[in-house]
Amino acid sequence: MNPSPPFLASPSSAPRNWPAHRAVAYMQGSLPMGGVVPMTPIHAFESPPAALRLRVEHALQPRRHDIDLGGLLAFVIDEVVTADEADAIVEATERFGYHDEAPGISTPPGMRMNKSVHWVADDELTGPMFQRIKHLLPDVLGGMPLHERFSQRLNMYRYDANDVFNRHTDGNWPGYSLSADRQAMREWGPGLRSGLTMLLYLNGPANGVQGGSTRLFRRDGQWVDVAPVKGSALFFRHGFGLESVVHEGCRVTGDVSKYVARINVMFGANSESHP
């Protein structure tokens, strides 16, 4: 049974007002043990939610900590979002609803054993988040310059008891955002491609999560475990080249679900045009 989401754990929190939401795209969704759901939605709000309009937070002091993976690129940035901002992201995605199927994701049976929902966030959320930490991100990756925006398509994962994401590498993706009329998801031009996975942790052991570390593998087979810390983010190289970091989302063993957002850090030509 899925436990109460963490945003319900603080009775002092004021209720949030959420706009209506709709599907802005449909893709084939893969199921954890194989098979597909043909019309799996990708969601967006009909207007930017007030709870997801990030502001300047002088109390946040983002700091980067590099991880020794024998030459592979991986690092953690602390204090990317506040606890209240993390809770608002969780609450938003629970309104869309988590399901077994994941749109546009292709994984072999038994690899991705968690729940998923994809949505297209507004620049009011992803823009300030990028500005808080861009000075800590690589200026260039694989010869391509850092783009000034995150992709706004967020892949959300909820790990309930015994959920796991077994050993894998993340693919690289195009960028996405909403169309001007907010009716559809649009894909950015071919000059931009993701180079880093950003795993934004929305809760962790301090909030009752048991297990759920992200395990990063070195080329020699040794590994480093990164425990989720609410508001922090783990970054690592992705794609299918030799520099990509093999990793797994370790099993959650307790009754509190773990929430994490995968956000794509973009590199390449300054173009967001679409066909």
C-alpha cells in the first residue's frame, strides 16, 4: 500500500491552489515487466501554478561536491530547492498521478521497477532553478557549450516499498517545453542535446525514506552510494558513450515513498526551434 505522500506530513502547511491540468502529448509507455500502454499521457498545468513559481532564496547556499568515479563525471549540488519547494513538486505530480507505465521510456523487463509520471514544467520553476546553480555546472561538455535552460520535460519517479531501478545508463534526449498556447509539448531543435542527468531529490532518509540510495559504478566495478537528501541534486554524465555513468536506484525498504525528478541538462547550439 502506498503511504501518505510527504507533503501531507506537515499539518501547518497552508493548502495550495492548483490550476487544472491536461495531457499535452501521448507516447507509448513501457511497463516494468514488459509490455506497453499505447497512449500514455505527458501532463502540464493550464497556467503556471503559484506554488511552483520559484523566487530568490537567499537562505540557499548551493555547493558542489565532486564524486571520485575514477575519471567519470559525477557531482552533488546541495540546496538546489527549499523543503517547501520540494514538497510542492511532489504535490503537483501526485495530482497528475503516478502509474506503472513510463511514456517514451524503453527498458527491458525487470529493470525499472517503480512508478512514473512525466510532465512539462513551466519556466517559472526550471528557470530560477537553473540560475541558482549554473555557476556550478560545466561550461562545456563533449565540446558543446552549456545551454541556458534545462529541458522542461521532467521525468518523475516514485519508489514505493521494494521498488528499485536496476543497473542501467540514461539515454541522452532532446529538449522540450510547452507550445505558446500551452496545448502541446514541443521538441527543441537538433542542435541541442542533453549531456547530464540531474536527479533532484524531493525527500530522503531525514524524511523517513529507508534505502533508496543512488549507486554509481566506476569502470572497475566498484561503486559509490549517494543517499538522497531533500532539496539536493545528483549530476552525472549520460548517453551511451564510454564516459556515461552506469548507476542504479537502490531498493526502498520502508513504508515512506522516495520521490525524485530526472531533469536533463542541455548542451549545444543556442536553438530551441521546433519543426
